[in-house]
Amino acid sequence: MMIISRCFFQSSLYILVLFFFCLPLSAQKGMVSGVVHADDGTPLEHVSIKATDGKKVLATTQSDAKGLFTIKLPATAVELSAQLLGYKAAVLKVSDNRTTYHFVLNEQAEKISEAVVTGYVNKRKESYTGASFVIDHETLIRQTNTNLLDMIKNNTPGFELIPNNDYGADPNHIPDMVLRGRSSFVEGDRTNLPLFILDGVETDVRVIFGLQPASIKQVSVLKDAAATAYYGSKAANGVVVITSMPTKAGRLQVDYDGRYQLSFADLSAYRLLNAAEKLEYERMAGIYGDLKGSSQTDLERQKVYYEKLDRVKAGVNTNWLRMPLRTGVTHQHNLSFMGGSDIFRYRLMGGYSGTNGVMQKSNRHTASLYVNLVYGDWTRLFIQYTGRVESALTDDVPYGSFSNYALLNPYDAPYTAAGVLNNELSFGKPNPLYEKSLSSYINSRARTMSNSLRLRWNIGGGLRIEGTAALTETQTDDESFFSPLSQRFLYVEKQKRGSFDILHSRHADISSSIFAVWNKAFGKYGQHLLNLTLGANVQAIEQKSDGFIATGLLSDKVDHASMAKSFAEGSTPQGNRDRARMLGGYINAQYVYDNRYFIDASFRREGSSKFGAQQKYAPFGMLGIGWNVHKESFMTNGVVTLLKIRASAGIVGNVNFHSYQARQAYSYRSDLIYNNQIGAVPTALANTHLRWERTLKRNAGVDFALFDDRVSGSFDAYLNTTNDLVMTVAKPAHTGFLNGKENLGQIRNAGVELSLRGRVFSGRPLGLNVYLTMSHNRNRIVKISDYLRNRNADNVKQGNSRLPVPLYAEGESLTALKVMRSAGINPANGREVFIKRNGEYTYTYDYNERQVVGDTSPRVQGTWGFSATWKDFSLTAAFNYRLGATLYNSTLATKVEGADPLTNVDRRVFYSRWREPGNAALFKHIALREATPPTSRFVVKEYVLEGTSLMLAYQVPSNLCRVCRVADARISLSTGQFFYLSTIKRERGLAYPFAHVFEIGLNVKI
């Protein structure tokens, strides 16, 4: 018994000793390592790794560029978590005998985009000080596709396509656009155009206009100085960075996306008179006298009137607006092949889009081929080649404006009883259907080839080097032919009728950049993070064009300019050549403490051949700060999941002007021949002291998310001042030039932007998400040149103008609307009473008495919409709104008051007209044809709500997909531009009508 007791005691003693020796070993867990990947296998950088005891954070670190991390686990650690904005957090249990951990993070369905693609270095959203907006692939494919620029505008606060009442749904018209207001006077094309970057390559807006959304992964709109720091001298107007769909390892995957559209012209804004009303209007306007006279003239007038009246009674009521129209048809196809191994991956995409516009002979056909080849490991050596070929063939309307049809009288038939064109329309009006029947055409062919090579080498120790080289070439051939039978040559001698206008242009852009990125986490728990980027870039651009105008064509059926008799009278072959070089270097530094506080600074020095030797180089820079308030210990209530405050200020530039404004250049003139030698003249009055346009951008913003991201959004306020604007100034005649270029202008833009997203319901079977964007911008002219003041004076002299003209003045807006104030129509005599600046009333209109009555830019504009899901169905809707713009109703000014009774007019021509003394009326007597100069009577506040996209989609269930032997399938029905509500009743689509769009979409993955 004693032996047993002794053995038990000894065994217990050994166990106790072993327990006490082992307890410290298991409690002190020590250093562990791991890696973080996305669900597609991509290593994730800057992932926040935290060790906790279930409640309190004990240690933190971050993953590096390879997704790797190390962390020292305290003894009481029980969980290891990985968090990155835009991904679902992952948690792993800590084990005593485990030294490595592997996290796989899945993207959130409704996420705040985790990265901002800048075109150089992708920035992590959570520690990003810049103002930007990201549109992902899912957002793009869930909206009706009109064009990519429209889709960016429909989703991005601050990105505005300037409303154009002329071109409507013209498939070939590229709209003007601004981002956060105008930074330059509109003295030439594209002075306010943002910079577009496609897959790291600077790209022309015409290519962007034709891109298909199925081929795009993400669009990042960079707005302030912190966001656009890498682009320095080109970033004054903002930067739009577009990323194509990436490669993905795995077996071959085939993805097809097709969209089929029908378009119908929207004529609801046209309120024209019918045949009986038009004839009555002519009678009231005195075209036929009083129909009682007996003179030869009176009898002829009566004969014409009663002949037209017989036609009206016989039922002739021609809808001329329908004559040039057709049902528009568009079909778009995008086919993608993707696959490869972890070392070599590829994606090949081909696209085609064919559009027949709603006006006959207007067409647009585009084709594209995209190749993306990737070799290597993202964590070591990575080589990527991207090649792109874009081709566009466009046909514009050669037979005149749509507004020509709106002028024709409805009691005239387009064809005679014999079925031939009626060339005897009332009042000698030409039949526009005749022009449409000719062989005239206006077409353009454009081909763009882009090649880009990218190399990324992770050296180790947080250091990597990246370099890109790109070559882009664009060739454009424009050709217009007008038949010798066209009425535009009616009064031209026969041997000079008909014309060919041909222009060939070439554009080549070679660019290269190289930069090194070093990031290092240090401190006891890796709470200090430092990122440094040092780089340089070089770019060479060359443009040249040549063309001619030939006349003298004897047939409507000619098909080549060689059949012309001669060059146009007084013309010679034309051409132009333009070269520019740029060289720059930059450094960017970011410091992040504990993922809570961060500061971002950048400096760039850039040189351009567009400036003289004294001003060739210019500095640009920015400073940004931010604070992740939600990371603070006092924000652990679970309500706020993101609260980031940020601010930035910096200087960026603009070089969107001609290359030879500051450097002396000469061009040969074929009309200057002396002693058998050709003469040369300066191309411009060179200003060697011309300085860079520079914009000081200041921005303050907040990003937030509440209730587990159920409510999220951002708010920004900005103030941008553009200095040293390059403007035209008048020059003395003895210089040989009427004007030159100087740095004399200054413009200021200030505004606010708001973006809100709400997740009302989530999960299955029901889900509902809503969103709202809002922007407000006001610009002010701080300083202008004498040249602009003189041009204002020239505009003032246009006393016969019915519409307001631009008048620029310091202290006012670029888009200010100026007219003379009106007290209305005097009931006693039917004359308009005007109000002078001093308040005095007068009957005399004085253009010098015009005053600012409003601004044509809206006070507030934006978008709102929702996305709802139920089981496998989804419904998305998007709407635009513009509130508070002050516009001049041109329809009232030209087709109601002072309307021409020889043409068709708006039916309001009958309403509220002054007839006799004592009448209180809005408009003058119906018989008056005098033009009404710009008056506040026709100024109206505009409030617009527009339905831009409504889509119903069905996600085919996986079991049905397997039966059909496809991996995934989606079918959609949608409509675009499906309604338009406005407080202004005016004609829309004057040169080309607007249109309603109906679309069927199909997406299949194999």
C-alpha cells in the first residue's frame, strides 16, 4: 500500500512540475506569420491584421505587397483578424501549435471600393486623402448603355456633360464636359476636358466615347490635387482612369455580352400647328389681306388662300417631322476569352457595335480588339502587355438640320399625286426630301492602335520598381461629298457645282514612366507605415494633317475626288503639324500611424516644349491629411463602421493649347513666291515669357459608413482657383498679327458634392439598395483680358440677335445670362416696356443696359436611383435631376413672338397675344414679325427630372445553367431616356432629335 502511495505521489509531482514548466511555453505564443489573398488568389497589401483576446486589441500589423505579414502574439491572444476596406473581415482562432495563418478575403456585395486606381500606384481607400469617385463593373452593366460618358455622368457627382439642346441622340456627337466647373475660358476645343487614362495610357475622348461597359472593370474619377498628383501639369480639369477587365488564372473561360436596342425619336417637345391652325395663323398675321379686296393682288392672295383651304378640307396634314426619321437600331457584342496558369495568364476581347440613328443616313459602327498578356508572379517579377485596336466608321446627316423639317407647312404634301417629289412647296420653300434623295455624304474613319508594356519587380524589403512604355497612334480620315444637284449650289455656275472636302490627320503619342515604391511598417506592433514613391516620366506627341477642297463635279454618282475639276476657288492644299515634348519627375510620400492618422505629400517638376526657355519648367505639388475617426477607442459603439476626415491642397496645371504660342515657328506659304523661292511666315506671335496655367485646388471631405455599411457616402467641399490663364489679347497692327497670347485670366470655382448609398434590405429573397448624388458649383471670373472685353463690345453690336450672347465680366460667372429687364407688354398700346439699370422705364431697347438675370448652370444637379432584388430577379433605376438653372426660352423668342408666318410655329402663337387696347397679354400682336431682342420676358427657371435607365434582369439559376452547359447566364430588359420632365416648354433636339431607347441584354459565361 505504501509502495502504491509513493508511486502516486511521485507521479503527481512529475505532472505538477511538467504543468508549471509547460504553462509559460503555451501562454507565450510568440512570433507567427501568414499571408492574405483575395478570393481570386491576388495577394492583398495593407490588410490590417489584429490579435485580440476576444474584446481588446493586443497587437496589430499590416500585410506587405506580397500579402505577407508577421506579428508577435501576446500570451492572452485568442483570435487573429484580417480587415480591408471593401472586403468582408476574416477571423481565425489562435492555436498553440500553429505558426502560420492564411486569410482569404471575399469582396462585399455592396462595398465602398477598396482601392482607387490612379493609373500609377493604386491607393488604398481607407488611407487615401484625395477626392475621388469609383464606378465598378456591376454598376455599369446594370444600366442601359447609351455611351460611357453618359454612364459616368449618371453616377459621378461633379462630372457634368454640358446640356446641348441641338444634338439630342446623335450617335456621333461627343458632348462637351467639365469636372468641378470650367477651369478655362472656352476659346478652343477641349480646354475644359478632363484627362482620360485607359489601362495606364493617355487616350483620346473619342475612344472613350465608344467603349463598351462589358469590357470595363472600374472607372475612377480623380478630382482634387491629392487625387491627381501624379499627373501634375495635365490635371487642372481632373482625371478619369478606366481599367479594362483583368486576367484570371484557370481553365479557358468564354464570356459573351450582347445588347440589342431599338430607338424611337422623342418629338413630345414639338408643339407645332396642324394644317388648319397654320392656315388660320397665316390669315390672322395678314398674309392674305382681309380676303375682301377686289384688286389683282387681293384676288391672287384669295386664290392662294382658298386653294390651301381646299387642301386642308381634303385632309392634307403632313407631319414633316416624321419624314427624315426611322427606327434606330443598335446591336453591341463583346466576346472575351480568358484563362492561363498562375505564371502566365491571358485575356482576349473583341467587340463590335453598330448603330443606325433615328435620322436616316446617320450611322456609327465601331470595332475593337483588346489583348492582355501577363507573365510572372505579382509578388516577384510581373510583366504585362496590353494591346488595343479601336476602329470607328461614322456617317453624319448630309441633308440638313432636323429643324428644317419643323419649319415646313403641314398643308403641303411631300409628294405629288403622281408619287414624285413635290418641289412647289408654299412660299418657295425647298423640299428637304430632295436633298435626302441625293448621294451626298459626310463620313469619318478613325483607327487607334495602342501598345503598352508594364514591368513590376518586387526586389524585397518593401521595395519594388515599376515601369511602363506606351505607343499610341491614331489615324483619322474625314470625307464630305455634296452632290452638284444640291440646292446649296443653286446660284453657282454649273462647272463649279458639287464638292469634295477631304482631311487626313495622324496623331502619335510615345510615353514612358518609371518609378520606385518603398513601403515599410515599423514600431513594436507595426503601427507606423511609410510609403515612398519616386518616379519620372517622358512623353512625345506629334500631330499632322493634310487635306483639300475640290469642286466641279458633273454627276451625282461620283465616288472619288479625282473626278473633280479643280480645287475650290481661292483655296490650296491645306495642312498642319504640331509637336510637343514633356519631361517630369516626382516624389510622393505617405505616412500612416496605426491606420488612424495619415499624411500625404507630393512634389513634381515638369517641363514642356510648349513654353520658351525661361518658363520651360514648372513645379507642382500637394499636401493631404486624413483621420480615420472610426479607429479610435471612443468609436467602438458599433454604429459607425467608417468615419474618415480628409483635406488636401495643391497646385496642378493645364497644357491644353497650341504648341507654338511661346516658341517661334514658321510655315511656308505657297502664295508667297519671290525669285522662284517659296516664302515662310511666323505661325503666331511668339511669347517667350508665356507661363504655365496653374490651378490651386483645395478640398475638404468626409467618408462615412454607418450600421455595418447600411448607410455610406461621402461629402466634399472644394475651392479651385485657376491662375495665369492663357488668353488672347489684341496686338498692334505693326506686329503683323491682330492678337497674341498672354497670361492674363483668373477663374475661381467653388462647390460641394454629396454621395449617399443605403442598404435598406439585404440577403435573399429580398434586397433593396438606394443611392443619391448631388453637386453644386459656382464659378467666378476674377480677371479677364482686354481682348475679351473688346469681344464683348462686338457681341453688344449684334443688335439683330434674338438670343443672348456670351458677355464676360470680372466678378461674374462664366455662364451668366444677361438680358435687358422687361416690365411686360403695355396693355394700352401692345409695346414692350424695358427697365434700365437705374430703374427707369423705356420703350427703347439698349444692349448696353443688359443685366445679369441668372446663371445657365444649375444650382444643384445629380442623380438618384435604386437597385432591388427578389430571388433571381433584379430591378435597377437611375434618374437625373437639374435644379435652378436660368435659361432663355428660344422657342418663345423665335417661334411664338415675332414668329415667321411663312413657316410652321409653336401653337402658343395663338395664346395670350395683345389684340386691342386694354388687353393684358404676355406677347405682342400676332401680326408683328419684328425680332424681339433678348428680354427677361423669355427667361425661365429650369427644374428637370429625367429617367435615364430602367432595367429588369433575371439571373439564370445554376441548375438551369448546368442543363444548358454554361457557367453563368443573365438576361435583361431595359429602357433609357424613358421620360423627361421640365418646367420649360421648348423644342428639344433642334439639329438631331432626342430618342427613347429600349434594350435587350444577354450575358453568358462558358
